[in-house]
Amino acid sequence: MTHPTQPVRARAAAPARRRLAARTRARGRAAAALAVAVAAPLAACTPDDVAAAPRSDVGVQLFQWTWDAIATECTEHLGPAGYGWVLTSPPQEHVTGPQWWTAYQPVSHRLESRLGTREQLAAMVETCHAAGVEVWVDAVVNHMSGQDEPGTGWAGSPYSHHDYPGLLGPQDFHRCGLTPGDDIQDYDDAAQVQTCELVNLADLATEQPHVRATLTAYLEDLLQLGVDGFRIDAAKHVAPDDLAAVLGPLPDGTGIVQEVIRGAGEPVTPEQYLGNGPVFEFAYAEGLAGALGGGSPSVALDLGAGPGFVPSADAFVFVDNHDTERNGSTLSYADGATYALADVLMLAGTYGTPTVYSGYAFDDRDAGPVQDDDGRVRDATCPDAPGPGASPAPGDWVCQHRWPQVEAMVGWRAVVGDAPLVDVWSRGDAVALGRGERGLVVVNAGDEELRTTLTTSLPDGRYCDVLADGCAATAVRDGRVDVVVPPGSAAAWDVEHRA
């Protein structure tokens, strides 16, 4: 059954949607204002220095990292590197099993999961804040579990497909009646997309006041622990006004980004959700894959312009995420140097808010992270030299956020801040771009060494290539710079790194 339009509810939701969008955009402007200088090297930093260091606007999704491991990473790497925020996996109690997707099948809103306890989550948030890093969590609000048989969740809560004692009952779920089995079959039918079950996941009746209040209370509980923002999982499958009603009561300053996957010609679009705040722009990641996977890197500079993209202020961009690295719609760690160049281009550009992804290697798309005998995820351990040349075995942590090219570009982005795009140049498989008078990047995706002379707005002087091993000093004279970039690599200079 479809749900009738409720004009009163829609009118009430509109102001809430505008407030939500304004909050998150204000946070983005604040982050950009801070991103005017690179964080100091780790060896030179005290804890107070790290917390006070200007942040970039760059986030990192630490997929399936435990709370203890994230806390350590905030202190030892994310804060010193200049990351502005970290996105965690869902924190609520979930179904049991070794697969990664068990985390996305809630059975209660208790903050007890195989990634850690409520107390460990709270301690992680406090530790990351001390390192100057915000904490955003993946919030599953569209559905509960996808299990047909009754079971017991990670923390001992009993459940069945449409009954979660003490939280939600059979009356709180959709049975769309539009398809056999009530599963979504046609994405050209908005009613199916937003009221039928997504791969058998029990679809919440988010138009109902009790369901909305329950979801809001869950998010408010996380905010009480100090969480700064939320990735709204499967937002496309919740009507925009329903989502506004869930998010509207949250306090000013709450960060929101929504997962709304764009589909050609589909009636449910990312633009419909912008009143609630920004969205992840999947078209950007797919465009990067095309530009570097056989196209031209110069195409990457046009991503975000024209139809098919939300405005920059409404876009969070990424090279890949936990879904796309598995379904092959984007690049992934397995693409090595090409993947690293995609991150360089994303972090160098001006479109959207960048989100770096960091996960583990796999050869089975359902495979979860390495767990102990009790099913708890083991703390992530990065290799001594993470990078595109490594060959991780299934289950090994890839740690893309620590790849030298990625980490250096996070610092570079903190230096250039919101400086405009200038001095754009391209030739064949190579592209260059400047950011005002503060930075210059050259990407060579070809098979031959690039040697050329470029015009740059960098002030005259000698600069260190932040992507090189060592300074690799380069001189700017009369607004011109001679560059030599090996095949399949990049170079970057900024005004904070002088030779």
C-alpha cells in the first residue's frame, strides 16, 4: 500500500529541512575557513598542538574499524595529518554473522556491536576530539534486519523480521503490497523504492510518529556521547519529508550527509533530499573511474559542472566506498597507482567535500573483517609501508588513508583552503591545476615521463614537492615552473613547503 500525501506534514517538514541544510553547510564553511595551513608534522606536535591545528575539510571512512583502533588512529595519524572528521561504521546492535553487512541489519538501538561497547564508543569520540577530529557515524534509519527467522542480536536482544521487543512492533513496518514478497523490483516506481523492502530488509514506516520519534531518540543518544554528525544510510529509500521529520529535532550544528544513489531516469533523485542537507554524489566517483580508467584525467576537472551533479556545497565526493569497491562501479585499492591518482585529483579539486575511504582487502564481496573466536572485530593494524605498491592478502587492512600520496594531499588541501581553481592545463594523459597563489598539482596518468614548463600563480621561489620522497626542490621564476613527473604519478607544491 502506498501512503497518501499529507499536506500538513509536508508544510511542517519544510522549515526543518531548510534548517538541516543550513546547519551542515555552515559546518562546511567553518571547516573551509580553518583549512588555511597544514597541520604540523607528528614529531613536532604535542596533543594541544594537534587539537589546535587547522583542519582540512577532508573526512575518512574507516570501514569496520573498532572504536579502540579509531581512537588510536585519531591521535597518531588522523589529527597530525589534518583530517577534519572520521566516519565510523554503524554502532547499533546488529544480527550476528561474519559478513560485513551484518552491521547494516539493526536489531536494537543499543550501542553494543562487534566493533565495541558503548563505553568504548564514548571514549573514542573524546579521544578523537582531543586530536582535533570530528566523529560522524553511519546511521541506519530506513530498515531493521533482513532475517526471515527469529534470532538473537549481538548483545542478546531477541527479534524477528517485523518485531523488535521494546523498540518497534509489527505495526511499525511497511508491507508495500506492490511486488511478490514486498521487495523492490522496479526503481522507476518511487512507491516501491520508498515503501517496499530493500533486499528483504524490514522497511520502517517512517511516516508514523512513533517510528520517527524512535529514530530521533537513537540519533540524540549518539549526540549525547559527543558524535558530531551522521551519514544517513539508504536515505533514498525514505521519503524526504519523513527523513526531515526524523532529523529536524536534532540540535543546530548536527552534521548530515545522505546516501542517495543517482539512477538514470529514476524518479527518486538526490536533488529531492537537499533540503535535509548534502548528499554523497555517486556520479563524481563514477566519473573519476572513467577519467582514469581509460579516459583522460582532464575530464576529472569538469566533474561537478553541468547537469547530473548537485551543486558543490551540497556534494560530498569520494573515490570509492564500501559498496562501490565491491560492486565495481568505481576504482578501488586493487587499482593501485591509478586509485592513488584519483585521490590526488579529488583532494586537489574544488568540487564538494572529499571523503577518503579506508578498508580491508577481500576476495569475497560478502567477507567481513578479521574477527576473533567470539565474533569481535580485531583492531586494525596497518602495514609498515601502506601504499599502492603493496599486495595485501584478503583480510589485511589496506589503510588507504595512510598512503603517502593521500596523506600528503590532505595536508596540501589544508594549506590551499578555499583558494580558487586557476592555471588549469592538460595534454594527453597529464593535467595540472593551481589553487590561487597557494598550491599547484600535476598528475601524469600516462605511460611516459612528463617534461614541460607550466604557468603558475605560485609566488616566485623554491618549493618542495610534498608527494616526493624528500624535498625534490622545484623553482618558480617569473610565474613559470619546469616540471618532471614520472609516469603514473603526481607532484604537488604549496606555499608552506619551501626549499
